[in-house]
Amino acid sequence: MDESETDAGAMTESEADFSGNADGAGASTLFLPQNTVFWLPYALTLVSRHPIYDLMRDYLTLSWARFSKDVQSHTLQIAKILEAPSPRAGDIVRLDAGASGEHLEVVCRFPGGLDFGRGLVDVNFTMWPIFRCLNLDNILTLCEIALAPTGRVLFISRHPAMLGIAVSTLKYLVELRGWNGIAHHNVHARDAKIYLEDPGPWIIAMSTESRYCVRPSPEVCICDLDINYVNCPSPPPGAISVKLQREKFRKVLMGAFDQYFHPDHGVPSEFKEAFPAGRFRPLCKITSKRGSSVVAESIKAPEWWHQTRVVTAFDTVLKDRAKKPSFIKRISTLGLMGKRPAQLSPAERMIQASIRKRATAFVDARDDLETKIGRLSRRLNFLMTESELWRQKFVAFEGYAEKLSAEAGELRAKINKEQRESKRLSGLVGLAAHEKHMLQQRLVDTESKHKHAVVELERMKVEMEEMEEEREKMVADVEAQIERALASMTLSDHYESDSQSSNFSMRSTGRTGAMRSRPGSANSHRQRGLRSFATSSTLAVNAMADEDMERIGEGQDDTMVIEEED
């Protein structure tokens, strides 16, 4: 298993779930679309039953370098891995790592192949980094303590990739000598105490940050890979070789390396970060499907590294250490050799297996329980979130209901008011319609009267014109009579001059009558000068005037008759 870390700005699933609730505690993902991405991974991890560490490391690093945070592309890559059949031990693996339309393959040899000549097994992890971190004495000490019946080795480092390589390398070296114990590449801080209390043997690694979470027993050998440090206050009796034997083992191991072997005792930069110097450098081959061209430059082992020779040398050293010396050699080295490592009795091995079984069962049961608790907690949190959401919605609904009830009351009052107003307006409309009908009736009557009056007025105008014509005729007749009267008066004067013998009283009477008749004619002349109007009053006055004129005319006629008689 390997991890490829991303930038520090990424979020975990829980952080994304918390930050995704934009509406607060009551928000929910229930109403979001189905294809919504709720979180982005901060690390990619592959788990396999087969020890294909370099293959998984290169595959993950290549996927992250090419697809970054594209979750869909990573999902397609994982689907390709799951669809690929599991190869047999020692076969060449060609794993498709290209996107659609691309042709890239990660090529490696599947672990498990046997080298019958040397009795070695092929592996898919790199061993030389641990020889860059530690010197040969420390590595030999770790192997000797690990092979003890209760040997316990604890690796610590700040780099997770280096922890896995160290555990795998040491496990591979001691398994050649029959080691059978527990090996963990990176133990979580919560499980460290349980595993460290195991009687052994075991090889465990944990991060430097978790180093002081527990206090291991003095029998535990602590190795810090970052600073080339190994410490075991109480090693198993006779486990560590000393003096001449130690020097002999050191010479055998040094013979497996070249003369240029001078490690710098530090973690290689290729195992500190996923992309050293911003470049992708795989451990396996990355080739193209269509050709044999290498796409990326792989990490090369140091010139002094010969894996077969080094593994063979360690196997020889550990084999010689486990060999029982002869009687003569024991006498010659009396007092120089250490005590033979103690071996566990069958009862002790049974107790050890029982303790380990119980610890494993406890860890498995606790993990299952924590998994169930986690699921229940997530379900509970989901239900609490949903309940809070529905509670808020119900509170909002209650507020809306109260608001609607208040508005309904206001609307009901307004409706009643409007109904009363409608009734009043309906009465006013009916009254107005009745008045309108009456006014229309009166208007019809008025129009008929107006028409009748217009007709009557026209008739009266015609009658007035006729009366005016008659009056003019009468005036003309009166004037004619007056002229005749004047003419007759002239004749009477002529008669007076001729007949002076007429009676004076009769003359006076005749002159007086003539003088009486002249004002009437003068008045008639004045009345002719006045303009008359076609009214009923003027008509009456004119009629009276005509009657007076007729009387005056009759008087004048009488006077004229009298004068003529005189």
C-alpha cells in the first residue's frame, strides 16, 4: 500500500461535509442532485493481497500526476485495475495506466517467483533505501534481535514510504531464517499500545509524531530511520553478536558491497515526497503500448547495490549465527562467545500464540465495533441533521401558518367590509338606476315638450308675421285715412275763406275737433317710428292701439262729416 499526498489545501470528507452545509446546521444533502461530488480525496490508496508495493506506488503517483483531483478519471483507473486478472507468481505484469485514447503501461514482474539456484523469492519492493538510512551494524543488530524468540523491532520515521520499505526489507531478510511474527508497515496511534504489548516477535513501524503516545518496554528495539539511530536497553540475552563474531559478520556483509559503499545515512529524496524536484520518477518501467519506448526515467539503484549478493550475505551471516558451534570451537572461544539465545518452550509458545490471538481478536472486534459505531454515528448525524432540517422547516411552516391565519383574518375582515360596501354600493347603484330611469323619462317628456314648443314657436312666428303684415296694412290704412283727413282739412280751410258767414261756434268746434284729431295722428306716427317685437304683450298693445285708431278714425270721419255738413 502506498499513498501520494496532495496539496495542503485539500479537505477531508468530514471537513467537506461540514463546509458543504451552506445553510447552517439544518442544511441537508437530501435535495441535491445525484451526481454531486461531496468531497475530494486528499490521498489515493490502493490495497492488495499481493505485495506489489512498487507497482502500486508508481500507478498512484502517475494517476495523480496526470489526473490530479479528477475523481471520475481516478474511478476509471481503479476500474481498470479491478478488471485486470490476477497474474501468477513471476509473470510480467502490464497494467494499463492510460486514459481514453492513450497508450501507457506500467510494467513489472509479479512477486513470488523462485530462484532455485539461490533459494530466493522475487519481490516487488526496493531494498536499497534502508541501506542508505542505516549502517550495516545497525541493520545486523535489527536482524539479530528480530530473530530472537521474543524479538521486537519498532521503526519510526517521518516518511510513510520509508516505514513500509524498512519493515518489508527486514521481514524479507529474517524470513529466510524461519522468522514468523507480526509485521505492520504503519500502526495507527490508537493501536500502538496493543501491538507494543505483544510478547513478540514482531516488526512494527509508526510515525515519529506518534512516538511518545506510548512507552514501549525496554526489550523493544527502537530504530529511527531519519537519524540512523538504534537503541535497545534490554535486548534478548545472547541475541546480539559481539567482538570477533561481530567483526566476522561485518566483513562478510561488507564483501557484498563495492568498495565505493559510503552511505550518507539519510532518507533518499525519492522516498520523502511523491514528486522530487517536481518530476515523476517511477520504480517500475512506464512504456507505451505501441512501442517499447520508456516514457519516464525510472529511479536507479546506487552503483554499490547488488541485491542478490546482499541478500545472500545476510542469509549466510544469520545462518552461521544460528549454527551450533563445535566442541573444540566452544573450548577455544570459551569466555568470548555470548550465551546461546534462549528458546521458548512449547507451553510458552502456546501462551504467546494465545495472547496474540486474543489481542488480534480484540483489535478485530474493536475495529468492527468502531466501524459499526462510526456507521451508526454517521447515520445518527444524518438523522439529526435531517431532524434539525425538518424541525426548522416545521418552525418556518408554523410561522407561515400563523402569518397566513393572521392574513386570513385580515382578509376576512376586509371581505366583510367589502361586502357591506358592496351592498351599499348596490343600493346606490339601484337608486341611481331608478333616478336615471326617471331622468330619462323626464328627458323624453322634456324633449317631446321641447319639440311641441318648437312647433308652437314656429306657428306663433308665422302668426306674428301674419299679424305684423296685418298691422302694417292697418297702419298703412290709418296713414291713408290721416292723409285723407288732412286733405279734407285743407279743403275745409278753403271753404272757410270762401264762406265767412259760417257760424263762429261751429268753426271753433270744428277746429277743436281737428286739433283733437291731430295728436292722435302724431301718436300714430310716433308709434310707427317705434319697432315692435313679436310678443304676446306687444300684440295686445298693438290690438288696443288698432282699436284706438279705429275709434279715432271713426271720430275723424264724424268730424269730417260734420265739417262737410257745415
